[in-house]
Amino acid sequence: MKLACCVVLYNPDAKAVENIKTYAPYVGEVFAVDNSDEPDEDLIRMIEAVGDNVRVIPMNGNKGIAAGLNVGLREASLVGYKYLLTMDDDSYFTGTTLQDYLVEAQKLFEKDPKVIQVGIHNSGDKDDDKVVNREDPEWLITSGSVMDVESSIAVGGFLEKLFIDEVDREFCYRAASKGYLMRRVLKYTMQHNLGTPIRGKFLGRSYEAMGHSKVRKYYIFRNCTYVMKEYPQTRKPYRYFLFTQFVKTILAEDDKWNKIRFMIRGRADARRGKFGKLEV
């Protein structure tokens, strides 16, 4: 498999170096796209020291996850790689998971030329999630996915105006609308950090609130509103998701009134077509 890797860095710590070591030996090149607000020169040197095939590409500020991933696609295309493994800086593989996963991914790409992206089961998945935990998913997260470079560029890459949140799902919905397929390997698991949720109970039922900042709440509500408008099949699950996020914020999170204000602002900006990076 002629494979490169793109990992998008955002103000990472030293754990990112160890994470990169789990996949760098098994790909042709690693494009470490640095989206950090202030580059950490010592950390950059540590990342580049992982191997001769690791190259840090500065973005000179945070341009968003979509822009970082598009840089990876372009670099892979320029060098002639057919496939690109996309990673978050806090995701990693253990044992022979990556090697075994890539064998299965190759089979799926060869089986059907319309497969544009193959994903892997990750440690944050819920076993009862019928949308995510299936071999023919509607969408995949970018971390741990293997993408067909030429096809991904042909459908327009990742939508940079979303900046962050829903970038991965929007890509999948758009690719599917053009006849492409997503596939998922369930028998291997990638380690993926979903943060520390806030757990609580309401009317005897347990729930988890993610505790995102007000800025992340803004992007989530703005971009979900955009996706609902563009892809009608998402309206019912997305409305339910946004409603539950709103309620959980009120029930469990701190700074709740500022967060609510930013949720409302996100919805309003989507409706009037205001996208890109939020200027607070």
C-alpha cells in the first residue's frame, strides 16, 4: 500500500511525539501539519527526530482542522501517494494493530473502486452505536482513517469554512452524494482520546456532557446547522443531538450562560452564512 500519513498538530504536548512513533515506521512519509497558535520549536525538533520520513509543515497559526487535512492531501498527491492515513495528535496504535488494519483496508479498497475512505474501530466508540459501529457507516472520524487521495481531492477535500467540528462528517456526506462509499474495520481498535466527559443523572437516567468550551459549542452548533441544511437526511438525528447538548450544558456544565449564548450565536451565523474562524 503506497501510503503517507497526515497528523494535524494543535498546541500538542510531548505525548504527540510518542503517538507519532506508533505509526511513522509503517508509512512512507508523515506530514505533521502544525496548526498551533505559537509553534513549540523544541517539540518540533523532537517530532522531526522521530524519523527521516517525518516532516513538520508550519501553518503559521491555527487555520483549522480542514485546512490542515487538505495540506496533507495535497502533499500526498504531489509525492505520488495513493492513500493517506489521517491522524489526530492524541491518537495512536498499539502492538501490530496498524499493520493488521492496513491489510484489511487494502482489501476493502481493492474490492470496490467506489470506496473513498476506510476507518477503524476506536477506543471511544460505543458498542451499541448503530450509526458508527458498523462496517458500512454513514460517516467516519478522520483520525485513523485511510483515504484514497485522488478521489478525496476530486470531491473537493475538506470544507475549510467549517474550520473545526463536523469537518469529517460533512466530507462523508458530500462524498456519498457523489456515489462514494465509506467502510470500517471493526476487528481492530485504535486508541483515541475523547477527553473527560462530565457524568450526571437526570430523572434516574445517566448521561454524559462533554464540557466543551463556549467556542467549541459555537462551532458545533454552527456547523451542525450547516450540515442539516445541506444534507436533509441528517436533520432528525442532528436536531436531537443539538437539543441534548443544550440540555446537558444547562444541567451539568459550568459557564453555562456564556455557552448558551455562543450556541445561539453559532446557529444564527450558520443561517446568515457566516463561517470561518470565530473571532471572539
